[in-house]
Amino acid sequence: MEHKAIIDLSYLDLALVYGVILFVVGLCRYRETGQEKDLLIASLRMVVQLLAVGYLLHLVFRIESPWPVLLILVVMGSFAIQTVSSRVKEKMPHFYRIVSVSIFVGCGITTFYFCQVIIGLSPWYDTRYLIPLAGMIIGNSMTGASLAAERLASEMKERRDEIETALCLGATSRLAAREIIQGAFRAALIPSINSMAAMGIVFLPGMMTGQILSGTEPFIAVKYQIAIMCIISGSVAVTSLLILTQGSRVYFSAAEQLLAVQDGVVKKP
């Protein structure tokens, strides 16, 4: 079966489709929701950022050295950490250290496993595979990391009396915080579970659709989508659990006492 070349979109086509955003802005103004400015700014940022990324990837795909690729991955991880920080209002102590270690370790291990063990990428820094796959893994892990960090910090604050009671009754810090960690871990996994449950019937994921549009056999695209969703779920789980296990420890002293925390900083006795 001969595949047709993918249909290109001109800048005029993009301008016409952007009219849909302007239509939504008009609806917001008509209904007086007050979201017109936010919608315009977000859509313009999207256009500028994606066009910039498109030109950047055009250059990145020509790289034949591992060092620029590693630098790009570090930059991607750094932006992910900053994004998580902007989403989380209630922060745990040592927030940046914990989130940084968790994202780089969690996403790094799962990306390496997928690219080397599953795909057998050669060379390992093949940018056409590594950069897009790492981007999907890191991007989805950000959501789980945000939910885990936010839930842990807020629950540790709200259930302080309950935790102190458990400690007074002889519970260890690990046992006292167990329910909080379990709840935060469940919350972090919800987006991944919902995506997998609805995938294929409710919606067709972007990666699979893009591969099909580019001429890939549908069944091959399906296998890749199944693989990447499994890896994404694993990355979210590992990253979130690392945040929760590290984060829960900073609330307790070496003597199993609950420390006072204000604005993400441990208060001195």
C-alpha cells in the first residue's frame, strides 16, 4: 500500500485556524467570563513557543554528538522543575532539591529503559527518538510530581494534630505519615489511569495520530502508543514516589518528632 505524503499546512492555514481562538475569545467576552486576556496570551505563547521549538528541533535532529543532547535533556528537566514549582502553592521543605532529584532520576531511569532495553536505540543519543520520547515522559511526569508534592505538603499541614497524636501513641514517623503518602500517591496516578482507560475509545492520542498521519502503519503506531503509555505510567509512579518518600522525611527530626514548617521552611525550635 502506497502512503500519501502528509498534507502540509501553510501559514495562511494557521492564521485561519487561529480564528477559532478569536471566536472563543469572543464567546468569553460575550459571556463576560473575564478570560479573554488570559486566553489570548496563552494562545500567543503557544504559537511562539511551538514555532521556536520547531525551528530548534530542525537543528537538533542534525546533532551527532552526545554532549549537546545531554545539555538539552538537562534544560528540559530544569524547565519541568520550574513548572512544577509554579503549579505547587504549598511547598514542602527542601522542595527544589527533592523535586530535582525525583524528576531527573525517575524520568532518567524510565527513558533509558525504554530507549535502550525496549527500542535498542543506537546511538543512544539519536535525537529523533530520544528528545521527543524524553519530552513526553518528562511532560507527563510533571503532572504527577505536582499532584504528589502539593497533596503531601497540604495534608502534612492540615493533619498535623492527627500526626502528632499518632507519634504520641508510639507510632513511627513512617507509620504516622503512611495514609498521607498513600493518598498523595493515588492522586498522582489518577491522570495516567484516566488517560489509559479512555485511550482508543474516547480519544486517539497525539503520538499515535501523528505517526499515522506521517504514513506509519496504524498497528505499528498502536504498539508504540501502548509502549509509551506504559513507560509514562512507570515514570509518573517512580517520580511521584521519590518525591513522597523524600518529602515525608523532611517533616520529622532524627528523634521521630514532627517539625514545625512555615512557608516551606523548617522553623527552628
